[in-house]
Amino acid sequence: MAQHAFTSTDELCVNTIRFLSIDMVQKANSGHPGLPLGASPMAYVLWDRFLRFNPKDPHWPNRDRFILSAGHGSAMLYSLLNVYGYDLPLDELKRFRQLGSKTPGHPESTLVPGIEVTTGPLGQGFANGIGTAIAEAFLAEKYNKDGQKVIDHYTYSIVSDGDLMEGIASEAASLAAHLKLGKIIYLYDDNKISLDGPTSLAFTEDVPARFAAYDWHTITVHDGNNLQEIEAAILEAQKVTDKPSLISVKTIIGFGSPMEGTNKVHGSPLGEENLKKTKAFFGWDPEQSFVIPEEAKAHFQNAGKRGAELQQQWQENFNAFADKNQAEAKLFETSFKGELPENWDVEFPVFPLDEPLATRQASGKTLDAIKKTIPWVIGGSADLASSNDTPGKGEDSFQPGHYGNSNIWFGVREHAMGGMLNGLAAHGGIRTYGGTFLTFSDYMRGSIRLAALTEAPVTYIFTHDSIGLGEDGPTHQPVEHVTALRTIPNLTVIRPADAYETSEAWRIALKRDKGPVALILSRQKLPIIDQQKFAQASNVSKGAYILKDSEKTPQLILIATGSEVHLILDAQKKLEAEGIATRVVSMPSFELFEKQSKEYKDSVFPPKNHNRLAVEAGITQAWYKYVTAEGDVIGIDRFGESGPGEEVLEHFGFTVDNVYNRAKALLNKPS
């Protein structure tokens, strides 16, 4: 792309973006005017000269992805979407930060077409972009052939000082450089100001030197208002194909306002008088607001028209590709629709009854089967692949020169892995998963929360799910984690009891196209539940089901998840031998159970029967909703101990005898 001189029209367009943004903040009397005033020039150059997009089809698979990692500058993004023709009317800009508007305080991808990911928590967008670039490289390797580039796009982001302070960005940057992801170009809004004051209070490192040490390509733009210099930097970055690029753009926060260069303009409205002074500085009418000059409006339309032409060229190229590669084209279209191929679960394993299996191992076998039939499943583990059972048999890893392989080695980077998974899911055309120990889900909780908020179809493989992991001790024994995950809205948590429930959990995860699923899996081997003698594992989709009922009306209901289901099955035998009619309920997922009808719930837990005992090797707090105040819970409300797993479980009362005794005590309690 050759450089062309910028004109007064371009400056008019930059200022239009600036003033739409600060008018939004002022009308709301809330928001962040500093970033739009300083960063609008770089955003304009990127969107007007480089970004390939079609506002009439925001989901065009080969569009460039733009991520505003500095999500507090959302007003600028909304302004860009409006002027470049996306479905975001000016009236919505005037409702910035108001209840029910499409312009919330930070960008939400589920509200407005053109917002690729939900950002705001700093560093998240940075990691999301790395995930997006991994998806691009993976799909390009799979589909591009015979000179036809079906997938060939960039991931751009505007990142801030705050983004780069967060550890998640460091983790993600390190992996991006290792993977040589040359389609990443990040523009760093280097204004030396954060919310509390100058960054010199806490952030004095040489940022370009740090990124050069990661092996990023780095460029410095010395004047953030110089459109020509910004354009030249992006052109230079595009020429570097084996490294991600960081362009440090020296800007002035709140440029043109009376408070420019200070933290006072970071997160507070300018105020009416200062707003007028700022507009006067740029030669703008101080008395007008939400103005889009006709000259600017006409110019903004050019980028969308260019994008529509690019998409048309791409469609013609794709049609030619499809003529020669019908099977691959069908897979491509199916994957980008978020659908699954025909017979995708035909390879699911059968588990011999005489071979106990840890649910992590059952997950690994199921994942192997899935990858045979769904070629766009890609994911990995945070340096725990052998423990999480995530690598496919004989499968090579996703590495430079081998981008078509589907096993990502994330390294010991749980938080970045979580953020990258969200970017992978947002890209489209793939399904993704990530594995680590359950106790380390804490490291990635911020990313999990955003996956749930944005309905990202991510599958988490959390293994070593209880004190049963043993000798590693309480630092590695999750106690509160399952309960903590259950508190996240729109996250489906499934703790399967055996291999068959595990396969069903995977089936649920892949059929769920909106919202993440967390699989909670055991380290220790568990017996296989005979599908001929007990209720079918397909009932996992109901969240809770009667695994084995008594012949008579039950006096007692035993409830458990995961490895503890086997304890209550054995306890039922002892109780039934004494004539105590006992029902066993496997309850792998609270969230799925809550979606069932009242009639179904009452059929599992009859309202008049409060003789209920729940057993789970974790915090008891959440269980009282189901056992009621009259029931009981065997759990663990303290940290664990180091020792052989079976001994630790016995020490904390996870034995058949203790379940039996607590059940008897429940029946014999005074009425």
C-alpha cells in the first residue's frame, strides 16, 4: 500500500471522532475523554487507510479484527462504528452509559456489530488479540491452497499503559513472539498517564525494549498527531511477517483540552466550559454537539465501500476455492456458522466396565475422538498437557511453520491462556478449549468471567478436582473452586461421576454455542457406571438425575457429584440392606438442573422429602439450597492436607461408612 498525503478533510474526520466521543462523555456526565482526544489520530489512520471491514456484513470471515484493549476509551470506538456505517445510530451515542443503551461504559461484543470482543479489564484485549491471531494462522494453514487465500487478515489493537502493566499482557506477548505471529499489529497509546497520575509513579520501564526482548518488532511514532508518521509505521509493521509488531505512539492524553497531559482528563468529563474551550482550540463550534460535517460524512463512507469491494473479491475467490475443494468449503461454512459437522460424535469411546478410569483420562479419550471428526477444534494446556490429558495421540503442536496443528502449548500462562481462548472463540471458524489444574482456575478467573459475559463458547478442562489429588497438598487441592465457578453467571459447570458422564459433558459443551463450559475432572481413577443397570449418562444434560432409585418411595435422598457419586452408591447398598429406601441422585451441574421445569425438579427432589444428604469434596455453602435447612452436607470447609489421596479423603470423612452414618443420623434426628 502506497502512502498518500493527508489533507484537511482527514483532520476534519479526526476531529469529528474526537468530538463525538467527548460529547458522549459530557452528555452522560461520565466516562473517559482523555483517550479519544489523544488517540483518535491513530484510530483514524488505521480505520481509514488499513482496516479491511464491511459494515454491512460485520461477520465477514476474512475481515481484519480491531480490538480496543483500552476499553475505557469506548466512546471513541462507538464514534468509529457510527461514522463508518455500522448499525449504531447517533441516538445510541447520545445514550452513552445509560441503562439499556447499546453504548455501555466499556465495549460489549454482544450488543453492537463491529465490537469483536468485550474489553475494559486491562490486558484482556491484548491477550484476546493473540488468540485471534492464532485462529487466523490455524485456519489459513488449513484452508489456503493453490494460491487462494481464504483466510488472510490482520489483528490490530490499541493498547494503553495500563494494559501493558497487567501481567496477562506480558504472558500473552511472550507467547505471541515465540509463535512468530506476524499478523499482529498493536498501537500503543504511550501518553505516560494512568488513572492515579503519571506512570512515572510505578511504570518507568523502557516498553519498546521490553517488547524487543520478547522478540517483537518495535517502532516509535514520536508525534501522535502526525497522520503521515502513523501511516508509515503501520506500513513498516506490515512488512515484518515473522514477528508481532508494537508501535509506540507518543500521544498527549486529553490533547487540546485545558487539562491535557494530566490524569484529570483520564476518567472524568471535561465539564461544559472546558468542553467549549477544547472545541475552540480545534476551531470547532463550541455551541454545537454531536456534529458530523457533511464533508467528513462523505469521506467516512469510502472505507466501507472499499471493504464491500474487498469482500466481493474475497467471495469470488472463495467460490473458486469451493469449486475445487467442495469438502473443505463445506467445513469452512459449517464452522463459521457455529455448527457441528454431521456425525461429529460417532467416534465417542466405549469404556470397559472392568477398567476404572479417571475422568481426566475419559476426557482425553473423548477429545481424541472429537478431533477426528471436528477438524477445527483447537486448544491446549498451561504446561499440564500430560496431567490434563489434552494432547491428541501423535499430534504435533501449533508452532511456527506448523500452524495447522491443533495443540497449543500455552506454557505456564493460565491468565493469558484464558484471554487467548476468548480471542480464539471470538474469531469464529473454530471451537476451543484450555486445560489446567482446577486450583489454578483462580489465575484465569477474570478471563472466565468475560467468556461468560460475552457468551463465548469456550470449554475449560479443570483436572485434579479435589483433595483426592493427594500428596501435592493444600496449595494444589481445590476446595472452594467449584463453588466459586458456580457463582459466575452463564458459566455451565459440570463435574462428571465417571467416564460416560464425562463424554456426555463434552457433548453438552460442544453443542452449546453460547457460553462457556467448565469440566471438573478427577485425577484418581473411578469405576465405570454400568449403563445397562443404572440411568443413562445422557441424563447429564438435565443437570441432576436419579441414578438409582429405591423400589419403594424413598425415605432418604443421597446426592453427589464427581468421585463422590460412587460413595453414595455404595452407601445406598448398606442402607437398603437395612430396609431404608434410598434414592441416589447424580448432580453434575447445578446450572443445567436450574434450567429444568419445576415438575422435573420436583420429580428428582420431592418437595415433602427433606431427608437429603449431599456429598462433595469441597465447600458446602451452595448445597443447602438443595438439601434444605433440614438436610445435611458432607463437604470440606477448610484447606486440605498433604498425603496419599485415599488417606486424605478418608481423613476428611469421604468414606462409605461416614456417608452411611450421617444418613442414619439424618433419619434419626428429632422432628
